[in-house]
Amino acid sequence: MATISMKVMPEDLSQVPTGAERIPEPGILVIFGASGDLTKRKLLPALFHLRQASLLPRQFAIVGVARRPLGGEFAADMRAGIVEFGGADAADPILDEFTQHISYYALNFDDPSSYAGLKAELDRIGKEKNIGDSRLFYLATAPEFFAGIIENLGAHGMAQPENGKAAVVIEKPFGHDLDSARQLNHQVNAVFHESQVFRIDHYLGKETVQNLLVFRFANGIFEPVWNRNFIDHVQITVAETLGVEGRGPFYEKAGALRDVVQNHMMELLALVAVEPPASFDADSVRREKLKVWQAIPPIPILNTVRGQYGPGIINGQHVIGYRDEERVSPESGTETFAALRLEIENWRWAGVPFYLRAGKRMKKRATEISIQFKQPPLLIFNRLQQDGPCKGIEPNLLTIRIQPDEGIALRFGTKVPTTPQMSVCPVNMDFDYETVFGKSSANGYERLLLDAMLGDQTLFSHRDGVETTWALYTPILQAWAAKKPEVFPNYFAGSWGPECADHLLEQTGHKWRNDLGRKA
Ligand code: BG6
């Protein structure tokens, strides 16, 4: 397909808000599971970016908590992580100053007796640095420790401090099915009020994900056509070229549906489908998203497919199959690919299929949403052609590139110049974030950490939301668990997934879009 690219420039970059007015109150951020990858690769680099942007309070401390006796080497290791994963300059004096705010406390998560020591340590830091009593607890441990940590924080008076504030951020996975999510919600809310709870989904921290609401509700021209009268169908793809990256034991229990579909993809779907909220506050936004999920009828098992990658070639490199990955069963039935068709039964969307697919070891890394519009009611140019229908006419397509090559493209038909007949060719208008706003080193956690420190829950999941999405996927997980797949592995690493995923769309006359990525 011929494509033409148009560069879009913002009217006036000086009007872009910096967010500098949002600085949290003094407090201590306590990260449980701090020796894991997330802290070093994402959380600390994000916190450093906040410090660089002067968005952290002066009186601030970060206390890493984990089982290993790390002591002083923790801060040095985090400093190295900020340079390696956060793009910081190792000689930056702000980095030295920032590192001084980091300390470590060794604790056995499930040993109640060690929490009194943690409390004493936090009180000591709070007094010494004149920070006061506000604490944000970040649970980045394996999920089996969440409930115990929360209970112990409650039992030692850290959840409801007399003077300061307390809140808890809980990483995914939040439960592994409906029952476990309900139970965890119950345990969390027995200690923390819902207004203190921040269930994190890092997709909501991505600029391009937040932009979905801006794109839809800050522009006048899209919303009138954003419905069943004009939209033919919607595709959402989360394709990764990575495999399980040494996380075999975690992934064996998770699989693609739990790992990505129930959370990240449902958030994307909600933002595409949601009604305009009355305002941009946590309650209004979360209430509207919940209505979307509640309007999805049970997904028939026939509308789902699963896959598992075998060996293959990605970017010219040979890669092993899932069953050969470290600490993965050679007979594993875990899906590394999932695809499904669902509908949203409300006035805006009735009858519009939404197709979702997520996979590891796919041909290309791309998270994209594509909205395919209906064809015009009459294709008049077909009448001019001697030799059948005018070939270049394709439906309008709006693609929102969440990552990489973040941007938005709109495909439309145009006349091919100098041809005697009305030959039509599809072209793209393409907005590219990097061209307009420059390259960003942000990883999405900046915004979420800042919001959690500020107490703003808009970009975090509510308990009802988590339970509603689990209610949709639990029957599928149960059906899949009850019947081991016969043909795993069923796709080559480096492909677009199993053939059954193509058949799923063929049934309704559609095709997966596989030309993902920037258009020009
Ligand atoms: C995580 C999953 O939540 O999201 C990973 O556990 C996945 O398996 C990751 O790779 C994808 O996130 P991103 O930001 O790289 O798209």
C-alpha cells in the first residue's frame, strides 16, 4: 500500500502543561520486594525522573525492604540501575543527592515479629529527616506475600497512623481468578480503606494510553463517529517479541490471559469504549470504565483461542520454544498467546466485534489499537472500472500506536494523480509522538508513583473493576484448565500466532491487521 506521511506539529509547545504544580507532601516510600527487577529497572528510575523534574518533596525517603541482608549496597545498586535503565548521567550531581535518600531494611515478609523493627526504623527516618508520619507502602513482592504484609502493616499500626497518612500500592497480578481477587480485596479492605488502596496497572501510566481519553474527548470530530453506526470493528493487539525472560515459574501459573489480557488489555478496551465521564476525577472515570466491563456478556469459549510458541526465528536469531525455557514443564499447557472476540452490549457498541490478541515471541513488538470504519454506503468509483471493483478502496482505519513508535495514523483513500480513471490509493496521515514532543525516557511509572503519592486514584483500579474483569475471564481459564490443548506448541516463535487465531476472525469476515508499526 502506498503511504504518505504528514508531520503534525502542536500549535504552541509552550502551552504544554508541565505538571510542576503537583508536588506531594513529605513522606517515606517503602518498597516491599525491593531486591527484585521492577524496583531497579522501573521504580527507582521513575522516582529519579520525578526528582529531576522537581516533582518530589524536599523531605523524602525511599526504604527498600526485602529478605536479603543487603545493607548499604542496595543504594549503590539502585544508583547503577538508574543509570542503566533510566538513562541518567552517572556524573549527575542530582543523582548523588537522590541516592542519599535511599536506604534498605531486611525483613522476612511473613514473620510478624520483624514488623515492629520496620516501624521503628521508619519512625527514626521520619524524625531524623523531618519527614513526619506519612507513608506509601509499595508491594512489589510475589503475590503470595501481599495479604500477609498488609495484615502485618495493620497489626503494627502502620495502616492507620495517628498523625500522618498511609496508603498502599499493590502490583499485579491482583489475584489469579475471581475468588482469589475477592479474597484479596477483602483482606486489603480489612486493613486499608478503599481510598488508601492503589492497585497498579502500569499500562495506565503510559502517555499514549492516557491520550486515548484526550484524543476522544478533547477533539470534536471523532466522538460523533465513535459508535456502532460508523465503526465496523475494533482490534487490540499486544504483541511482544520477548519470551518469558527467566520468569518461567511465574508464567507457568499465569499464561497470557492472566498476565496481559485480564488487566492491561481490558484497560485499553475500556478507554476505547468508555462514555465521556462527567469529570476527570477518580470516581467518575472508574465508574464509566466499570460500566463498559459490566456490559460485556460472558465470552463463549468458541470465541477464544490459545497458543504456545515453539522454536523459531526472531530478528534473525534462533530462539527456543516455550517448553524448553528454563523452569518450564516440557509438557506445559500454559498459553503464551490468547485471542478472543467479545462484544459490548450497550447502545454505543451493540453488534461491533472487539478482537483482542496478546502473545509472546511474536513477529514484531507492537501494542496497537485499530478502529476500522464502515465502508461508504455506495462505492461510486467501482462503476468507472472496466475490470472489476476499484482495487485501492479500503475502509478508513484509525490506528493508535501505544508502543513502540508511539503515534496515531488515519488511513483514507485518495486519487492517484495523473491516472485517467479514478484510481484510488490508501494513504495515511501519521502523527508521531517523538517527532513532535521529542524522545522521552519516562517508563510510565513516573505518573503512577506521583499520583499515588498525591492520593489521586484516577489511574488505578477499583476493587469492583478488578472483580468484574476477573468474572469475565475466570470461566475461560476454568474451561482451558479442564481441557489440555492437544496441539501445543501451535505457532512458531517469530510468527503472528496460531492459525486458529486467523480462523476466529474469518468466521466474522475479518482479518488481523499484521502491518503494525509506523506507517512512514
Ligand atoms: C507485564 C507482564 O505486566 O507487562 C509481562 O507481566 C509483559 O509479561 C509486560 O511483558 C508488558 O509490558 P510493556 O510495558 O513492556 O508492554
